[in-house]
Amino acid sequence: MSLLGLDAVEKSFPLLLHGALVTIEVTAMALVLGALAGLLGGLARVSPLMPLRGLAAAYVSVIRGTPFIVQLFFVYYAFPQVGLQVPPMVAAVGCLAVYSGAYQTEIVRGAIESIERGQVEAARSLGLSTAQAMRYVVLPQAFLRMLPPLGNEFVALTKNSALVSLVTVQELLLSAQLIISATFQNFAVYLTIGVMYYVITSVVSTGTQLLERRLKVYV
Amino acid sequence: MMDERNGAPIIEARGLRKSFGPHEVLKGVDLSIARGEVLAIIGPSGSGKSTLLRCLNLLERPTAGEVWFEGARINDPGVDVNRVRTRMGMVFQLFNLFPHLTVIDNVTLAQEKVLHISRQEAEARAQALLAKVGLAAKEHAYPNSLSGGQKQRVAIARALALRPAVMLFDEPTSALDPEMVQEVLATMDELVQEGMTMAVVTHEMGFARRAAGRIVFVDEGRIVADAPPERFFSAPESERVRQFLEKIPT
Ligand SMILES: Nc1ncnc2c1ncn2[C@@H]1O[C@H](COP(=O)(O)OP(=O)(O)O)[C@@H](O)[C@H]1O
Ligand SMILES: [Mg+2]
């Protein structure tokens, strides 16, 4: 057993567990903020107002066109140079949310655009305003179509959260690395956190699938 | 001069034009519908019938010309289009029911959100209308569990829920299996009996003949014939109408 270093894992398990909690915390906050960014971004993408559409398109294009790690380092290391100190946790959650929000923007836009034109026309013919048609007719239907790709995006976000270890947020990966530097048990520790990540992503994807099944009553 | 109450137009289009890009679909249409009148609009596919109907409730913005409704010009920037639309019910070829809402919620949505009628009152009205179209038992069903004919009857109830002054129908039976056409036409016949003002784009010549007070024939974006059914069918005004009628069983 000790050959694989499982005893090292056992002893430092509280530290790993704490790291996992930080991972969950970072991911959950980024998920909520990212979903908000995605909703606003998606609505902006389909807005009749050209400047809004352009702004949202630029956001998506820039964020998706640059590496996440560069965005994170830019905020964490470059902002202080112009007098803006960003605490590690804020940089981590903020960057993950902005990054995921860009992908969620496209998911929201795609789902909204997939709703048949006749739905909005029927709503408008009944006197609903553009905003009401969006709120009561398009978005509820679009939400169901968003869920599968959103589930994937949430899983991707969870996995990307490992990268914030690079700005000293002591989440699961950084906790693991600290333990390894003291015990040299690469095999056992990486195996353990691999399992832990897998459990977390499984909960996230199962959760969205359950939600989808519950909301699907009308299809 | 027509009598103010009976003959006065409730809707009137004057010099109506509509282009999509370079393609002019309506090329100057003058049309008026009197209160209580049932107007059938027929014509070949692609001639602009749907566009004409959709210009009347401003689902399409006319490129030129005027639309008048209940004594006011409505294609004017100052007009509250949403208010106007509550006075005009529209029924679509493909029903366009809201699939995520139950049948009764389809009928209450606009009552509550647009007219701000209480839930209780909106439900009562919806139940009465669903009973009228023969679907009282389906109030808690979702649209996707209904047949095409049932869907269209719900769509009619949904449009009637706002107590519109006019009903616009765009080929309401064209997407239906033959055995379901009659149940929808029967519902429409009932509305005719009640004196509802209606404009109906249709290929159902039987319905046009028995229900319409007037038939207009649209061809290439223009109204080329406008006559009561007897005259329309027995002595067509134009060669285009004659050709069209020859191809359609009446
Ligand atoms: N939203 C639109 N954009 C571009 N062209 C359209 C649009 N709606 C209708 N058209 C065109 O206008 C013409 C008339 O269409 P429509 O009014 O639907 O005819 P009908 O209902 O008589 O079959 C057709 O050539 C159609 O392709
Ligand atoms: Mg049509």
C-alpha cells in the first residue's frame, strides 16, 4: 500500500477535501455569474439594437479567441501594474465567469434563435410586447434547449477551475501539489484528485440532466 | 355614404405596399372590411395574401400606404401597436400554440399579461371559450398531445380571449388532415353566426361560398376581383380568377 502512497493520501485527506470545497465554491460562483453573463450576452446578441449586438459579439469573439490562462494572468499580474490589485479569489471567479459567460452567450443565443418565428408572431399578435414575448414565450422554451449544452459548459467550467491554482487559489489541484511537494506521492495524490474531479463533474452533469427531464413534460 | 354603425369600415387599407428587399409583394392594395362583414381572401400561393393579412395587424410593417382600424391610422409611429393588436385576433396556418403552456394557459396568457385581467377571471373566460370550441376536457393538456384540429380550435379560443373586434385567419385549415378540416370550419361558422367581423385567407371554396359576404382575389400583390360569392363564382370578373377557379374543386 505504501508503495502507492495511499497512506499519504489518507493523512492529508482533510487538506484535499478542503481543496475540493474551494473548487466547488469557485466553480459555483463562476457558474452563477457566468450564467448571468450568458443570459445578458445572449439577449444582447439577439437584441434589435445594433450597438448591443456588436458589443456582445466582440465580447464573445475576444474571450473565445484568447487562452483562458492569458486572461487570468492578465487580470492577476497586469492589472496591478496600472494600480489595480485583484485578490486571487476575485480574479479566479471573475475570469472563470467571464470566460464561461462567453460560451454561454452563444448557447443562449443559439437556443433563442432555434425557437420558431411563429412563436414570437403569435405572442405579438396577442398584444405582447417584444420583451414580454421573450420573457413568457421564447425564453422558457429556449431554456429547455439550452440545458444539454449548458450541462457540458458547466462541466468544462469545473475542469477549467483547476487553472486558478496558478494564481495561488488553493483549490483541489494546488492542494494536491502542496501535498506532493511534501510527500512525493504523485501517483496516489493525482489519482485521488482525478476521482474527486470526476465525482464533482458527474454531479453537475447529472443535475442538469435531471432538471432537463423534469422540465421536459410538454415535449 | 355608408351607414356609420353598420357599413362603416372597421379596417381599411389604402394604397398598401410591402416590399421585402427589392421584391415588391404588395403593389398598392385598397381594401376595407365593414363591421360584421366576413371577407374571404383567395388567390394563388405566393400572391401576397398572408402579407396582406399580416400588414393589417402590423406583423409586417407596410412599406407605403395606410392602415386604418376603428377610426384611427395605426401604421403611425405614435400608435401603441400592442393595444391595437389586442383588438384583432389572428389565427395562423401552423397554429403557433405555445407548447410549454397548457391549453388553458395558452388562452389566459395575454389576458393576464396584456390586459391585466385577474387570474380567476382569465381562467373563467378561457374555460368558457374552450367549452365553446369543444375542448373543455383538454384544459390541462399540453398542445403537443392534441390533434391538429384541436390545436387550431385552441388557437381560435386563444385569439377570442381578448374579445377582439376582428378575427384574421391565415389559411386556418391548410395544415390539417382532411378529416379535421370540418371541425375547424364548424367553429368558424359559429363565429360567423355570432356576427364576428372576419378576414379569412382560405382555399376552402365551400366555406367562402357559404360564409363570406364578399370575396377578394389577390394576384401578384394586387386585388384583381372583389365581389359577393354568387357573382364571384358564377361570373368571375377577371381571366385570372376564371383560370384559378378551374383548377380548384368548388
Ligand atoms: N418575411 C419575408 N421575407 C422575404 N420575402 C417574403 C417574406 N414573407 C413573404 N415573402 C415573399 O412574399 C411573397 C408573398 O408571400 P405570402 O404573402 O406569404 O403569399 P401567400 O400567402 O399568398 O402565399 C412570396 O414570394 C414570399 O416569398
Ligand atoms: Mg400564405
